[in-house]
Amino acid sequence: MSDAPSRLTIPDLAAKKAAGERLVMVAVGEVLTATWAERAGVDIVGVGDSLGMTLHGHENTLAITVDQMIMHTQAVRRGAPNTMNIVSMSYGSYATPDVAVKNAVRMMKESGADALKLQMGREGAHIISAVAEAGVPVMSHVGLLPHKVHLFGGFKMQGRTAEAAMEILEDARAIEAAGAIGLEIEAMPYEVGKAVDEAVSIFTFSIGAGSAGTCQLLNGYDLLGAFDTFKPKFAKRYANLAEIATAAFADYAEDVRSGNFPDADHSYQMKPEEIERFAALRAIGG
């Protein structure tokens, strides 16, 4: 009998919320961290287009393409075959209902995703509906929407005022009414995030909204301390891999330059008799 964990299903998400059970989600983008996450018992791996920043070095998420999201998701699926996988649709890939359905169906067919997520509220309800009606498990997003980073003037907390909080609440209700199976709650006061979670019956996961929502998300590269270009207020570092890796590279460079590596313990050896035969053959062959 296999000891592999049972992958969560879409119906499980609603059941977990109804039961008040907390789930754990990390965002990763390649096979190594996906493997670690599954070994650790993480419930959900997200493949967010934040990988444009953490793995590709872009200043925001906008440059990542559908092809890249498919490639990264395939790698994550190979690393975490028994863990639910929620994948972000890239900027521009859901601009109209037709474009959204075409890209969503392709991503589901080719990537190995269990569900997709876009970033729209009331203004995109018709697009969410189109994707849902095409048979794609689709989620959306409220609060800080990275795809609107320029409109927001940067990566800034949302829902600062009562009026702004009500706007977020209405977006969440519209997302559920449009047929989404879940939504992300990002970068807002806990009170607003909690109100969003209570306003909808669908699955919710949060990042930067305190403990609001059914599921907590952190970017895997933030929590590992692997991405240290900047640290969001809401990110907690559980390790400092960037420091460890930098020190390891420095030690390696020093060993190479000093002649300490590679040594005999890290080199292949011929049998003595083969060395003698090799020398004889070289002498004959000139």
C-alpha cells in the first residue's frame, strides 16, 4: 500500500471551509521546492506568477507568459504529484471571455493544474462565468491584485477605509456569484479579510490578511529566505537559504582557487593495473 498522501479535491475545499479546518498553502515554481513542500505535508501548492519576480528577476509579475506558467506548473506537478495545485493565469491571458476560456482550457490540459486563478472582481464577473461555464475550476482574487500594480501605484495594502473595505466585500460576493470555487484574500487588515471570508461560502485563502480565510498562503521563497531582494511585511522567514547558499558558493570558490577541490575523495580512480596498461598504450601510440 502506498504511503503517498491523498490529493485534495475541489469538493474537499468547500468541506474544509464548512468544517472550519485550516489548510496550508505555499507558492513554488520548480521541482525542488515542490518536492520539499509535499514531503512536509503542505496541503496545497500554488504556482503563482510571482515566480516572475522570485525565479526570473522581473520587477513585477506582468512579464510572465502562459507558456512559462505551463512549464513551471509541469515541473511543480512532477515534484508534488500528490498535492493539490492551484495555478495563476498570467497577466493578459484572461482579458476577454474568449481569450480567458481558450487559455484556461489550454492550461488545464497541458499543465497538470487542479484549478486556475485569475484576478478580477465585479468588473470581470462575466469572464469568471465564462471560464467556469467551460468546465474549468476557477478562482479569483480580492485586495492587492499584482496585475493592477501600476493602477495601485505599487504593492500596497488595500481596504484601509470602511468604504474601500465594502468595495472588496462586493467584489468577493460577485466572484462567488459568477461561479468561482474560491478566492484569494491579499494584503488587507484582518478585519476586512475575515469579513470577506464570512461573506462567501466558497473556499478562501489569504496572504497578508492575518489569519482570515480557510487556508494560509506564503510564498515558498519568502518563507525559506531564498528570495531576499525585499521582504513583505506579512512574510515570515523560517530559514535563510540565501545566506546559506551564498556561503556555500563562497566556500566552493575558495576550495577551487586554493587547490583543495577536487581532491581524491571527490575524483574517479582507475585501477592501478589499468593505469599501467593505459601508460603502456600511450607510449606505443606516441
